[in-house]
Amino acid sequence: GNGEIVHVDSDFRRKVHVLRVPMVSAFKGTNVRKNNHMDGEYAWPARSSREIVIKARGMEGSTWDYHPTSNNCEHFATLCRYGRKISLQFFGLLDVWSGDVTWGEYIPFHKKQMVERCVTFIS
């Protein structure tokens, strides 16, 4: 809120910090969009906005054991929003193999994500 975000400073170092920064400085002029792609008909229930902010701010200043495929910035965002670390980046297969996501959960989300990517690519 207030133009700030809490995020994982993901520059591919192994140990990174959870930071609260102005959104414009976090994304350094790149185009971004809000993507709650796990909301909707196949979704896990999202926490309230207040609960998400409390969770994210509660992790501010902590160290995040970053890994680009198994513990990345999307894992952080979904942990705050849904209470589960899930990432469909890299096709989400590591989350399936680790048992964090079942095949029954993965397939509908993956289909939805592929459609979103196609729409984004075309636009």
C-alpha cells in the first residue's frame, strides 16, 4: 500500500533480504502488472488485504534463502497471499515434484497461466 511493496530482493544471490521499498524503485522502470493468477475458480483462498500486509511486513528485514526455481519471489508473494509457497514460473514442476502442489492443482493453473502468457505476448 501507499506505493510501497514488500518483496524479495532477487538478484540471484543465495541469501537475500526481504525489503519494503517504493514500487517504482523495486521495478526500476519496467512494466509490471498485478497478477493474482491463482485467484478464481481453481484458487486457494486468499488472505484479506490486511492479513497479507501483516504477513509481508512481518517478514521485512528477514533473510530469504533464495533459489530461482524453488524459493523465488513468486514463492514469497504466494506465501503472503495464500499461506503456501507456490510458483508456476519455470512451469511450476519443481513445486509438483516437491509435493507443495498436486497434479490436480497444477494442471488447471498451468493451463490458465499459458493463456495469460499468450495474451500478454500478443498484446
